Amino acid sequence: MAAKIVKGAEYLITELTAADVFTPEDFSDEQKQIGETTEQFVTNEVLPRKEEIEHQDFPLVIDLMKKCGDLGLLMIDAPEEYGGLELDKATSMLAAEKLSMAGSFSVTYSAHTGIGTLPLVYYGTREQKEKYLGKIISGEWIAAYCLTEPGSGSDALGAAATATLSEDGKYYILNGTKQFITNGGFANLYTIFAKIDKQHFTGFLVERTTEGLSIGAEEKKMGVKGSSTTQVILENAKVPVENLLGEIGKGHKIAFNVLNVGRFKLGAATTGASKKALTEGIRYANERKAFGVTIGTFGAIQEKIADMTAAIFASESVVYRLAGMVDDRLATIPKDTPDYYEAYQQGIEEYTIEMAIAKVFCSEVLADVVDEVLQIHGGYGFTQEYPAEGFYRDERINRIWEGTNEINRLLIPGTILRRAMKGEIPLQKEAMKAFESLMSPSFEELDDSIPFAVEKALLANLKKAFLVIAGSGAQKFMDRIKDEQEILLAAADMAINIFAIESAVLRAEKMLPSCSEARKKAAESAVKAFAFAATEKVATAARKAAYYIEEGDTLAMLLAGIRRFTKYDATGLLQAKRNLAAAAIEAEKYIF
């Protein structure tokens, strides 16, 4: 694990070292074994039945979930006390990543093990866990999470579902409709949110057989067709009072904390899906001939393969760096701590910003990858004869669920600014330093003996650019900054790409001492290719925000500073991309 506890958003104001990050190269033998077991299960059990799953053979899906239970894949996050494995988040993310190759089935799995199971684990009473958890982690029962409603998507707390205590005090009577519920068609246990007396937003554990609960028809979806997505309809549904989850009026805590982990897990799943899509793209490029040669020999195709490989390297680095941060923080909480899961949730909440970053960044890497993979396939990519068409359709939902990418983007700078106002992040002090450096030229020379010295200097400057933009926006708009969504979105793009560049750089630096020359060359090439592309995004976002915030001489000064802070010497970029493409094409897969 990493050497020190890194606080949420601390990366924006601190220079971290390679020793501070966890990477896929740090996996233990046990973690690797779980990853291999998961991959074998997908290859041997799920993919041969993919067509049946896509046509909604739900008895088969339920049977496969039971097999997941037999392999221990449903109990990774569950406490040992109730028969779970209680493994770390790095292992949990690795399983999610490997399962993602299963397409629609991975949606069933992720919804069950993440947002389906975790509300009970984190907030359930001893009696609730004893009653339900064993069934859920064995696959005997399937779990679902019911937050969204027809009239409230991103505005989760605007829910209209109600709960009223019965006259005899034994039941809550639930009324309302939940929309787009994954696993809705065959789940046995639903975590449902409703407002007690129309005002206290609260969670409930509701069994499928509950009187007054019914399931709507399967939605006809663009992608992930083999997963179940339905309405859950509550018409005077009688829920025993002992099935109230957590505290009355504290349902938002359950909803948002569980969504944090859901976003994190989605980052891992989309990373795995990116790897699978890339493999198919390279395989096709190695087979398809045009003008008498395979298309993988063309520079236009090689550049696509290099850019995808570099972006996935960053995506993977983001996920496991965050896993290490979370695991290190949670490891500081003794298991016998009173209210252990309350402290545990605070540990998770510390990384709300980074979990939103993982969701947005990794899902958008996948979007770019499937688009390019389909393009590599040409006209055949638009047909169902090849898997590229399915990747393309299945990808699209990832930028919508677990909070749209726009909502998550707003969450990132919004949370940073809130923490700064509370004094948890010295943003104002660091912004002042960044403004000072904006006014004074830098004469520091790079030490070429330091690995990735150019990229580290770049990162220091990109962080200054973020601080200058965030500081300017906060200074001009004060409390109203929360309503300036265009500025917040631009600031988010800066924060996201800075975290991704740093994750890739620190991972590559950590790899260098123990890897072969070929792998070292590939890692250096990936960093250069990705840092160039991501820095361009930071620069564009920073310029856009500057025009949104300032005008006149102040704007001119800001733009000059942005030009200086986003300058990256990417000498050798073309050769780096060719190196990376050659290695990926030869291996015919993601090479890291």
C-alpha cells in the first residue's frame, strides 16, 4: 500500500511521490489470483452464453449470479462476521474490472455487489444483516437499489415516493414509482427511498413478495440489453417497521455515500471494458487488409491504437491509485471502533472528489475507445457481425447512471470550494501563491536525472493554473460561484485531467526500477502521449474559464499565465506513439 494517508483533493496543492501511490504492479498474489479466477469465470461461463443473456434469459443470469456466489465474488465487500470476505477496495475494483468483460452481465453483478449490497452492509442493523446478508452474498437472492423516479433523476432528494406509519405502528405504507431500476425484474430485495410524512427522506429494505409491490415491464434500451431495467411500483406497500434502513430523515447519507462507491466501481468497470474493446480493435487491425497490407501498418490506425493505450494506462492508474488511497485511510480505523461503519463512511466520503473524477474520466476514456474501435472496423463496425457495434451501444449509459457526468463534474469543484470555506483545504493561501508565481517569471532549471522531470514540472504548473482559475472565480462570484455552472465545469475538467496525468506519471515512475527495457519504453511513451493530450484539455478548459470570469487587462494577464502554465515540451511525441502502437499491435492487446 502507499506510504502515507493522502487527503481528498490534496493532490491539487501537494507534490506527491511514486511511493505515495498504489498501482496494478503492486497487486499481491492473492489479488492476482482473484483477478484470474474472475476472468476465467467470465471467459468460461459468461461469454459462451452472451447471446442468451442479451435476449434476457434471466433464469440463466440468476444461475450465473449463484455461480459468482460460489466463487466468492459476491462477498468481497461484505463483513467476515456475516460470512463475507471483507477484502480491500483494490481487490473489489479488480473483480469489477475483470467482470466488465462480461457486457450486460457485469451490470447485474455491479448493481448487486455495489449499490444493491452496500446500503445493508453500511447501515443495516445486526438483525437486518443476519436476515438478508447471507442470502445476498451467496447469490440466493439478488439485490437492487431504488432511488431514481420518473420525475427526479439527478435531483435525487426531489423524490415523490412517500411512507406513512400504519395506525397499528407495525408497518410503513409506501407509495410511489421508482424508475430505471437495475435488476428490478428479478431482484428479491430492494433498497427503496421514500419520504416519511412527505418530508423525511429515508431508506427501507423491501422484499419482492411485499404486499403492494409490483414490477413494471422491461425497458427497451439502446444497450446493455441483457440486464434488467424496470419500474418498481409501490401501491400501499406494507413494509415492516423493522425494515427501516438507517435513521429516519437520513436517507440522503445512504444514497450519496453508496453512490460514491458505485461511481468508483464504475470507473473500474469502464477501465476493463476499454481494455476489451481495444483488444478487439487491434485484432481487427491485424486481420483487415487494404491496399495489399494489414491496416495496422498504417500510421492513422497506429495513432489511434497508441492514444487508446495511453488513455487506458491513465484510466487504470486513476482507479488503483484511488483504491490505495481509500484502503490506506480505511486501514486506520480499528475494527472494534464503536460505530465502525460511521467512521468507515467518513473515510469513503473523504474521497468524494476523486470518486467523481474516476467515474467521469474512466467512462469518457471508454467512450473515446469504443468510438475509435468502431472506426477501425469501418463499415463492419456498424454491423452486429462484429462486437464493436455492441461496445458502442453498451458504453453510452456509463455517462448517465451513478450521477450524470455533468452532475459529477459540478460536484468536483463544488466540493473543493466547500471544503476550502470550512478550512479543510488551504485553497485561498495556495491560490495566492499561484497568483504570485503568475506575476513573476520562473528561472528554475530541470534536473534531467529525475524520472519524468518534464512532466513533474508540468504538473506543478497545471496545479497553479487550476488554483488561479478557482481563485479568480471564487474571488469574483463569492458564494454565487456555486451557480456559475459553466465555470465549475471548466474547473472540473482541469482537476480531472491533472489527477489523471499525475496518476499516470507516478505509476510509470514506480514501475521503472523493476521492469524490462521494453516495458519501460512503453510506459514512458504512454506518459508522453497521454500528458500531451490531457494538457491540451486542461489548457482549453483554463482559457474558457478565463474568458468566463475576467475581461480587459486582468483577462490578458490570466491568459498569459495559462499559456505559461500549460506549456509542455512533448519532444519525441510521434516516436513515442509509434513505439506504443508497435508494442500493442504485436501483443494484440492492452500491454500493461
